[in-house]
Amino acid sequence: MQIDRRGLLVGAAGLAGVTALAGCAPRAERTEIGDWPTEVGDEPVTIDWWSANIATNEGGDLRPRLIEEFNRQYPNVRINLVAAPADTDTNRTTLTTQIAAGSQSPDVIHGDIAWPGQFAENSLATPLSTLVPDDFWDQYPEGLRSAASVDGEYYMFPVYIDNSFLVYRQDLLDKHGLQVPGSWEEVVETSKALIDTGDVDYGFVFQGNVYEGMTCNAVEFVADAGGRFTDEDVTESTATSSEARRGLEFMASLVSEGVTPRASLTYIEQASLDAFTTGRAAFLRNWSYAYDTANSPEASSVAGKIGIRSRPGFDGTDETHTTIGGWGSYINPHTAKPAAALAWARWLADEDAQQLIVREGGVIPARTASLTSPDAKAAAKPQYAIAADYTLVPRPTATAFYPKVSQGIYVNANSIAAGQSAVETGTSRMQRQMDVALAGQAL
């Protein structure tokens, strides 16, 4: 999952002025949730769908196929595709300004999984729980349900997700009689062994730069250690817990012991992928797309020589964790066509669209059953089978102040990994900065 096209980057710009803008701009009349019609009538209706590209298996655009299949069931609902900016921050800033001003368009928004907290706080998305049956949400894994909701209310229909994986040099493991590592301790041991052979320069590479990707990696390592960065209500930081310190201490040890190059602390997705596809690294943590790229002869010198597995846990634990990337559907609270908007947003999240994503999409469907369906088995994508068994760990996006909360994580995690801050000092500073942000005092 590349940050710029999958939408993990979430900045503070744009939302800071949303509340003020919403207070002074003319607003369209909002349909009260209790009055929302949930059945599409016989009269033709057109809704605007704000969306950036959704990739197919071949690198094309899946959106026309989704619209085509939807219209087989809803021939009276025309979907007017509004091309959204590819850059996530530009996308969100443009969109939030528009909706805060009361615009009825777009009716449905294809948006980042990190937006629910900010959208809920600023009334930029329609609450969804009363618009579908209670058991509708049961078809998604717990971590995704958590990411899509704020204080028990859902604001996003999941469409597709992205997970992180461990990609490895199967040829080198075979050459030296080594097994695929089953734990992080084994990743360290195997990395050192392969570096000693001279076949690779690096053991394990990940995204450690001072940006959202580091937050994702830090969240995962802390989850591996049994912890998280906030309490369940996402109101207080728990960065000084023993579990958080263990996860971050392990990350720092990767660098200090030479398993991970210091250069990895400047890497974003592409730089880490380059280190692997050019044969310099034995192991790579990256998103789903990275395996396909690394296995492509046109893009990689190690194509046909690699394998993929879930991110491992620490010794003695079988549970494997990944943070969640991905996108879903938000409904504009000012839409003048609520029934049609609901029909489209719900359809994208339900079985027919999810199975189409399995068959033709270049992304991972959000629906749990779709990952183990006959279509998924026929697709023969190893990412699907791995994703079906993952424990999803959401970032603390349920707060409206997530951009600053994330900044408190990635700045200090980078400093700890670089050895510039001791774990105790770095996590104490991280907790203070996160608590300030969670209180809304850092915008």
C-alpha cells in the first residue's frame, strides 16, 4: 500500500478551519436521520460519487465495473463519478471545506479509513447505525468495525482494506538451509545469518521516516507486545506502558544490532521496497501491493525468488497483527438524495461489490467472508489467505485530533529507533505530547 495512493497520510491542515467555516457559510437543509428514506423509488435519480482511482488486478480502474454491476440492481440510480485528488491530504482538505459550507454534493465520498474521528467531530459524515440492520456490521472484522466507528456510532461503510505483510527472499533461505522465520526473534537471527553470508546488505527493512508510516509500524510492534498507544476510549495515551516500551525497544534493537540499516529510518514505502527489489534486503515489511511489485519481472530483480507471510509475533505468541489501511464510503449529511446515496454506499460494502473486488480488484476486500470465498481461492492471491487470519489493529483514529496524536507517535518513535532518545525518555515525551493532542490543545 503506497501512502500517497492508499491514503494513510492524514495532516492537520484543512480541518482546523472547518468548524469556523461551517459556522458562517450557508448550509443546505439537512435530512434528519430519523426521516431518512431507505428505499430507492422508481424515479430516475443521479448522485455524485467522489472517488479517486480504485485499482484492478491489471492496474486499471475498477470504478466503472462497480457502477455497471450496481446498475444491474438499481437501474434508476445513475452514478456521476467525480474524480477526487490522488493526494489524500488535498482530497480531504478540498472535501471538508466543501461539505462544511453545506454543499449537497458529493452525495457519497470514497474516503480514508483514518477519517471517521475528524468527520464525526465536524459533522462531515452521516451516522449510519440506524440506516442498516444491527447485524450488518457483523460481516467485518472487529478491528475494522472499530476503525469505522466513533463512540459506538458508525460513520463509514468499509469498501476495501490494506494490511502489512512480511516479504522475504525464499531463494536465500533455501540456499542456506534456513526456515521462514516464525517469530521476530527468528527474523533477527536469520537476518544476521544472511548478512554474514554476504548475499544481502540488510536483514529487515521497514518504513521508519518521520511520518504516518512510522506510526503504522510502531502501532504494530506495540500490538505484538500486547499493548496499544491509547486507552480503549482513545482519550488518554498509554505510551509508557510496559508493552509499549517493549515494542519500541525491539524496534530500536533492530537498528542498534545491525539487522535494520539506519537508512530505514529515512524510508517511506517506495524506498523500503527499492531496498528489497534490488536484492539488498532479505526481509521487508510493506503493504499488499509490495509483494506484487517485488514479484514482477518488470519491476524487480528478485521476482520469482520471494515469499510472503503475515507479520510474525514475538516468541510464544501465535497471534499476528497488522494495522489497517484502506478506504470506505461516507455519506454527505447534506445530500438531497439520501435513499440513493445510502443504496450506493451500502452496496459497495456488501457481498456483491465485495466479491467483484475479489475477482477483479487489486485491493483486499473489507468483508471477512469474501476473503475465504470460492472467488478468493480462485484468485490465488496469498494476501487474501493471510488477511483472513490477521488480527487488525486500528490506529487511534477515533479522535478528531488524530493528525497531532500520530505526530506524537512517529516523531518520538523515530527518535527512539535512532538511539537519540532512551526508551523511557522517548515514551514519556510521547505520552505527554499525545495527551496534549487528545485534549485538543495542540491544533
